[in-house]
Amino acid sequence: DEEKILERKADVNEPFAALAFKIATDPFVGRLAFMRVYSGALDAGSYVLNTRTGNKERISRLYQMHAKEQKAIDRVEAGDIAAAVGFKDIRTGDTLCDLDAPIVLESMVFPDPVIGIAVEPKSQKDLDKLGMALSKLAEEDPTFQVRFDEENNQTIISGMGELHLEIIVDRLKREFKVECNVGEPQVTYKEALQTTVSHRERLKKQSGGSGLFAEMEFELGPADEEFLESEDFKSGKVKLQFVWDIVGGAIDKNYQKPIRDGFLAMMNNGILAGYGIDSMKVRVYDGAMHSVDSKPIAFELCAKEGFKAAAPRTNPVLLEPIMKLEVITPEEYVGNVIGDLNRRRGLPKGQEPRAGGAVKITAEVPLSEMFGYVTDLRTITSGRANSTMVFSHYAAAPSGVAKEVIEKARGAALA
């Protein structure tokens, strides 16, 4: 489908278009989709199109929300904010529109989680409720993710910081009545390739009957700046810049997908410590195939083996999450606060005077150094300072830190 920019006026006479900006679970009503109507009108009981899934959704009831109170309404119009009930699959950031006038509103981009902890239920009774509770919380909050670590047989929940995960655990207890034990916080690192290398990989396996054969020559390295600036990459649609430069039919173009799938699978596990690679470029420019033994699985395996052989030569680095920190403290404690930040590998960015003799200190600090910071800050300022912290970006970890993380990850894998 060709993308084109449509103009839609904020008018009740235009076709219906709304953005779902929050999903919540209500104990009495069920799942609620909070939406802002940008154009047109919608009656309760009508059907709308979800442009992400391409499916029709029936909005059985509409509510006007007043804190915890819900007032049932029959219709919403352009400019209204309401909660919809009765849908099957709506997520935060989805566009809901008229069936005959599809449009995609600008969605929200959510950052990847930067910290994870292991959770386990305290009893068998809690085990049954935990999975359902976590899936409901993940549906409500796109920055919260749940995965099962098969190696350690643990459920890992990931979020945007210590406080975020503390609130999630508290909600499990309060709203879902699930008691669980919580492990130590783990920072979510990433890996990146720094230089481009060429490599030729040959896969030949014979085990009675037809075997497997694949051969390819490719370049592996960091993605181009143009790719990193593209909307598809920024929105998370693609992370592999894949270039097919095969001429003369050295490899059949039907093998493009298995080759791409092979490289994509390897991006999830990295090469240094098993952390994911956010972006990379692969250019396949030569190869060979066999009329009988070449199969899609052969080229997928060949891509995986080729990545394992070539990636260590791309000068890979470990990336750590850097947080933007703001501390508001009385002036007499500024020296103590900055001294503590320096000890945590922090980079002070500036100071601003505030009313009442206070000072706002802005800094960038690695997340791995910030566990327990709120308690430490209270101690060094006699409880008179407060801080806020949000994710900023990923940056290369110093060699000493990287070495420690890699050794720990490899030690855990061996154990």
C-alpha cells in the first residue's frame, strides 16, 4: 500500500478518527480504552476500524470518566475524550477510524525498558493469578514488558526504572492480590557493531540422503545514518538494514527471506554478553547454491554461522543506559551531591538557582550506578533534597564496566 498524507479537519462533519492513548482495567466494567476524538462522531454500539490490525472493533458502550466514576454516554464528537468498552484488541497508540475512511494518526513512540527484575509467586495459588495480572499490566503500559527466561526458569519484568517496577509490584499486591518474591534489579544493556567487515561462509552438511548446502559472501557492520534517521527504524518497524546486491543469480532471490531471518535472529542475542543489537547493516553480494541440497533452512543456518564468525571482528561494544537526573537541593549540599554523582560516573550538565536558596542540578548518570540513589541522597542532604530521573540514551560503557558485565553474563551462561 502506498502511503500518502491525508488532511482531516477537527470537525464533527468529517469522518470519525480517534487515538487510543491509554488502556486500563476496571474491576466492574472490564477493559477500558481511553480515546481522544479528533474528527467526526461515534455512537455507542458502532463499529470502527483499528488501522494497526486492519480489523473491525465494536464499541459497545462509551463512558465519560470522572476520576473513578463512569457516566454512560451515547455519543462522542470531535474534541471529546471518552472511554470505550467492548473491544477485542486495542492497544495504546492505536488509531480508530471510520470503516470507509481509513487514516493513521501519528502514534506514540515508546522507549525500550532499561531495567529488569525476576519475580516469582509465593504460592501455587498466586502462580495462576500472576500470568494474567502481568499480561493486563503489560497491555496498559507499553513501556512495561514481561518475558520468560528459559535458561533460569524465571519470569523477568522490565520497565523504565526502579520506581516503575516498584509500583508494578505494589499494584500486583493491591489490585490483583498476588504476593510475589522479587529478585535484584538487572540493567538492560545493548550491543553495537562499530566497523564493517567482509566474510564468506560455507555450510555443507551431509547425513545420508539429501544434505544441506549454502554459501554466501557478505558485509556486516553498523547501519547507515540515513537508515537510523528513517521513520521505520525510529518507530521500531525495522532494525536490520538488509541490502541484496546479488547479480547474475549466484543465489536465488527466494533465499533472501531465510538469510534475513537468520541475521535477525542473531541480533536478539548479540555477541558479547547475549544482549540485543539495536541496528546493523548486512550487504549480501556473492554466494553459491546447489540444485538439490540448497534449501531455505540451509541459508538461514549459513547466515547465523556467518554472523557468529564475522561479528567479533566488527569491534563490538557494550552500550549502557544513561539516565537524565535532576536534583533539587539546598545550596549548602551542592558540593556533597556533585561529589556523589562523580563517584557514580555522573556527568554534571548544569546548575540553576531556585527560589528559597535551592539549586537544581542536572546530570547524566549510568543507570547501573543509580540503584538505591534516593536513600543515599536523603542521607547526604539530611532528607532535604529530591530527585527525578528519566531515560536519556544509550552510550558505550567504559572497558572496565563492559568487561565485568561480559564476564558475569558468560559465567551465568556457563552455570
